[in-house]
Amino acid sequence: MKRSALIFILMFLTTGEFTSYAQVASDQDTLPENVLLEKQWSLGAMIHSNGWGLKFRRGHNVTALRQFMWELEFSTYKSTKEIRTINPYFSDSRAYIYGKMNYLSFIRGGIGQQHILNRKPYWGGVQLSWLYYGGFSLGITKPVYLYIIYFNSGYTDYEIKEEKYDPEVHFTDNIYGRAPFFSGIANLGFYPGAYIKTGLEFEFGTRSRRINSLEIGGTLDFSPIPIPIMAYNPKQQFFLTLYLSVMLGKRYNK
């Protein structure tokens, strides 16, 4: 009887130890998806009210609900005055924007913080964060080149030359069409300045290691040197855009 009781106790302890070990192992399997991961990086693409862009972010947690971040971003910019046109007398001419003097893009590098306003539950959902950034902004211009028509004295023949757009001598009656984009790439202009940004981030999914988010907000660039974009329009110093971006990335501790 004593021997049977001893065997029963040993089986009970062994079973309890195995159950506890299995529970710990199971907890360890699910733990990485629920713990606070300190570091993160993400890549994103965006469209905005005046063009499109790409961005990269990296950062770490300051507290459970606040993150310190830095970002690098590239963004194009188009004037709201741009109207695409084409020379109606030449079927093979390329469309161009009359009056456009420069293509403009921005490279931004800055730091910021993201504050979690509503953390998503462990089973998944939507996490809402408020973000703000600021830093250095570099405006880069590339002059517009066009194909220009030159008729002979009797208007019986013509030749086409590639030239930098000059609003004083190039008009709709002598513009053949747009030259290749990389024409004039050696004549870039640089306009250092600053930018600020704020927005809301909506993060979706059930796994805390992965970043799948949608972001909406606004960016304001400032250039102390006015930038010419369109002929017969004032040069610009402030550039406000509203954006929508998609971000993909991961969180980790090592």
C-alpha cells in the first residue's frame, strides 16, 4: 500500500513538473510577441498633395508610450499652377508644362517623437500614435529643357534644338516638346532650409514585431532663399503638403 502511494506521489509530481515546464515553454513561445520591443525601423512610400516620396525611419523607445525617432526622406514637389500641354502641329512631340522653369524635390533629415495615444490589445487591432518631426531640408532644382523649333527664312524647313527653357524667348509657337528629364542634370541648384511635420499613425495587425501602418499628416518646408518654379509667378519660400503614406518594418531588441 505504501509502495503504491509512493508511486502515485512520484507520478503526480512528475506530471505537475512536466505541465509547469510545458506552460513555461508555451509562454516563452508567445512572449516575444507581447513584450515591449525597444528598437524599430521602417520603410515607406507616400503620395502627397504636390507629388510623391519615399522615407526611412529608425528609433527606440524612451518610455512605454513614447519613441524617439530619426528619419530620412525624399519628396518631389509640383506647383499647383502646372498645366500639361502639347504642340498640336506635331503628332510625335512630347507633352510639356508651359512656364515651368525647374523641377523641384526635397531631401529631408530630421528627428522627432511618436506618442502612442491608444495601444492595440494583444489580440490585434489598431494602434493610434501622434508624431512630430523637424530638421534639415534641402531643396534641389533641375532646370527644364525643351526642344525648340527653328524655321528657315522661307518657313519651308525647320530644325529642332534642345535648350534650357527661357520664358523670354520660348513660347507655345516655337516649343516642339519636352526634352529628356536628365537634360541639364549638371546644372542642379541647391537650397538649404528646414522642415517641420506632424501627423497621425494607424498601425494594424496582431504581431508586435512587425510594423504595418498607415500615416496621414502635413509637412512644411522653408527655404530662406526663394525657389523659382514657374515663370511669371513669385518665387516660393514655403512649401506646404498634405500626405498619406504606408510604412512597413520591424521591432527588435538586439
